[in-house]
Amino acid sequence: MKVLIITLFLAFGFYGCSSTSGFEIDTNKISDIKKGITTKSDVLKMFGHPQMTSIMSDSTYVITYHFTKAEGGAFTSTKIDMQLLQIIILKETDIVKDYMYSENKM
């Protein structure tokens, strides 16, 4: 019994676990965003429903897409991949004013 417990402990320690949040962002579609041309409707077709929408004081709003994936185990290092896409939309016209994409792989 003791051997079984030790074996299971070691197996799960090296096997690890994985956790994700959000949906992976297709980076090939980011170049399709054109400032002053792309509409909110176009963005929703490209990336789907955003995780968050923020209303700004300057007659714009920001739609945010994010993705995080963490992998690791008790005896292995943790690997974290993150993506963030924020798109600024003009409220009056629903046209993209600007956007920002960042990613981090640790």
C-alpha cells in the first residue's frame, strides 16, 4: 500500500495539470484589422464575443479578448502563455480607432 501511494504521488507530481482561461486568439486575423475601416461587426465575426467591454469617457469603448494557459506539476516548472487583444471602437460610428495586441510566454 505504501508503494502504491508513493507511486501515485510521483506520477501526479510529474504528470502535472493544465488550466486555461478565455479563447486562444488567432494572430493571423489581427492583420485584417484596419484602423478607420474595420467595424465592430467585422471584429465580432473575426474573434467572436469579447470577454470584456469597457466604456471610455472620450466617446469610445474598448473590447477585450484574452487567453491564458498554464501548465505545470508539483515537480516541474510552470509554463504560462498569455495573449491580450484590445480594440478601441468609436461609439458614434462603430469603427475601429486603434488596437493593441500583446503576448507573453513564460
